[in-house]
Amino acid sequence: MATAQGSVHTVLGAGPAGTSVALELARRGHAVRLVDRTGSAEPLEGVERVAGDVGTMAGALAAIEGADVVYHCVNVAYHLQVDAMPGIQEAVLGAVERTGSRLVVLDTLYPYGETRGEPMTEDTPWRATTAKGTMRAALDEGYLTAHNEGRAKVTLGRSADFVGPRVLNSTLGGAVFPAALTGGEVLALGDIDLPHSYTNILDVARGLATLGENPEGDGRVWHLPTAPARTTREILGILRDLVGRPLRTVTMEQPRAFGPFDETFMNSYAELFYQHNEPQIMDSTAFQQKFGVEPTPIETTVAQTVEWYQGFLAARSHG
């Protein structure tokens, strides 16, 4: 049975994903609380912004008080993830165990590790060998164990690389769209002739909101709606046609600092660079068939992203 309209939904983390989820939930008529460390960023229609620190049990309990459904969209800088994310999980999972709130977790493809181009489904084995991949796999095992033991009601939604409005720190984000619009150098990682899945951040929001409204999806991993993989070169071609000028593409074959990606970030990201040197194909058929939610076509996604970045750059130039 679906969660009733008007129930209280609390989103933890106000990055691109958390913000998009909060707006989607508000659009669906829910009471929405968006929690981050400051609680003071841009006002969002229909969303209550609250300051909170979910790195401790006390902070997590305060953040989720009264929530029927909690969405864990918290992330930290790449170089801090292995140290910080387990503690955040412990606090958030412990809090929902105490309160009985359902927990919807935003997840990554990292637990699968290298696939040698095999399409990833929810049945793909978890073969990660990287520090961040094995950490994420351990967290996911913890979530699913808590659910299976009846300590919490949990579901996980996995996404490929983000793209879309508000997405800056992505391989298809701040090092691509501003440069495409202004004639600068557009960054592309690895072999751009390999198919690579990108998930529209608005589809992430629709997918997680759907999981939040449908408890029958609890107790397992789902792949959030993601358009069929295209080569990065094809996607850059769509972007070129939209902006109406050739792109000055710089292909990075090995991790190094570039534009918004400083040395600290790239050194930490290096272990995940395999994602750009083999086909990265995510299949979301199971979610689409179960919940009837189709992914946004990549052409529409790129157009939405261009439009957002145009406004973003205009606001920054007048700031």
C-alpha cells in the first residue's frame, strides 16, 4: 500500500540529489523537511529547511523526528568518504531503528566494481576492490541486514553518474556545460567512445520519491530510472548541437587536476577511474516495470541541463 499523501518526509543532505528529492516530494503534496548543516541555503517552495548534523545519533534523531519516511542523500567530499560515511550510516540507521521511520537510501554503482562492460542489473555480483567500493558494499550489507532482521524498513536506490540541474561535481557537470556554453575547454574522461550510463538528477528524485511512497519496494536494491547508455562522444554531440558551436574537448586519459576538480579530488577519484575505461552500462528495467516510471531521454536531459546552466552562469555573472 502506498504511503499516504500528506505524510512527513525528511530528506537528509541538501546537495543536488537531496534538493531535487525534496522538491519532488513537495510537488507530490507531502510535508517535506530538508536537513543539512546550515539550513540556510536557497528557499524552496513547499520545503522546510532545517539545520542538523546527522553524523551523531542525537543529531540524526533530532533531524528525523516525526518523519514517516527518511531519505538518506548525505554525501561528503571524496577524500573523506571512507572515514566519514560509515559513521553517518550508523547514526541514521540507528535513528530509524529507534523511531520506526522507513529509510530510503541513495546509493551508487561502486559496489559492483569493474564489470568489463557487462550490463549492471540488481542481480550483478558485488565485486568491488576499491576502498570506496568496498566501503559502499559494506554499508549496503548493513542496511539490508537491518531490514532482514526486522530492525528497520529500508530500501536502496542506485544511480549512475548524475547529470542535470544543480549537478556541478559530476563527470557530466561543471567541467562540461559552462565550457560548452562559453567556448572553454570541455573535459571528457577516459575512452569517450564507450557506452556510459548517466542518470538525470530529476529521475533520481522521481525514483527515490516513488520508493518512499511504495513500501512494497523495501528490503532490496533498485536501479533508479536511467536512460539507455550512450557513448560520451554521442552525448557531447547532442550538447554541441544544442549550444550551436563546436566543443573544445579535452580528453583526460589519466586522472589529473582540471577545472573544478582539484588535485585532492582527482587523487581520491583515481581508484574509480576504471568506470571511464570500460563500458559503464546500468539497466533500470526492473524499476521501470515494477513502478511504471520511465527515464528521461538523454536528449531531453542535456537540454534541461543546458537551460539550468545558462541561468546559473547568468546569475553568477551578475553576482
